Amino acid sequence: MLSKDFDSDSGLTIPPTHWYRSLAAAGLHNPEVHGPARHWLQVEGSFTKALQQKCHSSFHVEVVREGFSEPSDEEARRLSIPRRQLAWIREVRLCGDGQPWVLARTIIPLSCLEGRGRRLLNLGNKPLGAYLFSSPEWVRGPLETGLCQSERTGQPQLARRSLFQRGQTALMVCEFLLPALYPAEGPL
């Protein structure tokens, strides 16, 4: 589980989340994963590219915070890194047509920052997905589905995450879907 203030100015937070290895497993606990958000939970290629295609006018990345910090115990276990080991943690909002659609949290262990991986420290407002999907050395693992324990409206209810591996190292990308991304009515 992870609970974290994402951005006190906007009121958006990354809620405590239970992770499941598949959409089907998450669906046993919450059938909403099979509703309007299903498409977004299953995007296989670049999530950023899919978001850009949904936009009518503009897409941008807002960096909320990034720097060296300790991942949660659950994140460290999932990445197979020692507890309390620092990692580069990047939190951003992915915004389409002037509103936040996704809260994203990336955990990049120190081992991923060696060699060409140092580029990950200087992405700024560039999408991480554009870098990962344009670099053949990074291979994406299976998607996991998260059920968020949000108590306020407008907060993420569903999430997805995956590991990207390069040799023996891996980083984790977590994407928390905001309800504005998948309104109950209307087309993608």
C-alpha cells in the first residue's frame, strides 16, 4: 500500500493502493475495472502516446516533484532493492486539454542511473514514456492493476503499474487514473 500527498496545491493525492498482478484479479475485488477505465488500464504501448491521441488541443507534463528519496517498503520489495535505499523518485501530472488526467510516480533505483541511464535525471517536462519506448534496452514487464482507497471525489480510484527492465535492473512506473480521463459516458 502507498499513501502519499501528491500536490497540496491541487488537492490531488496518490491514495493507498492494493496491487493485483492482473486486471481479472483486480476485477474480482472491484468490477469497475471492467467499466469505462478498462481501455486505459490495458494500454500496452506508450501510455503517453495514447493520452496524446485522446487530446483535442494540448498535452503536457507537469513535474510535481523529483529527487532522491526512499521508496515505500512495498515499492522496494517489488523492485527487489534494499529497504531504505534511496532512489530517484519522479512525480508528475499528465494533463490533457488543460486538466490533469493521470498522476504518475516513477521509482528509479540507483542501479538504473548508471551509464546512459543518467539521462533519467534530466527529463524535465519531457514524458518518461517517450524515452523508455524509444530505447530498445528497456523492456516492459506485465501490467498490474491497482485499486485505490480514495475517500474524496475526483481522486484516483484505479491505477496501473509496470516494471521496465534493462539487464538486471528495473524501474517502476505507476499511473493513477483520474476520473476526468474516463468519464462514464462518451467515447474515448
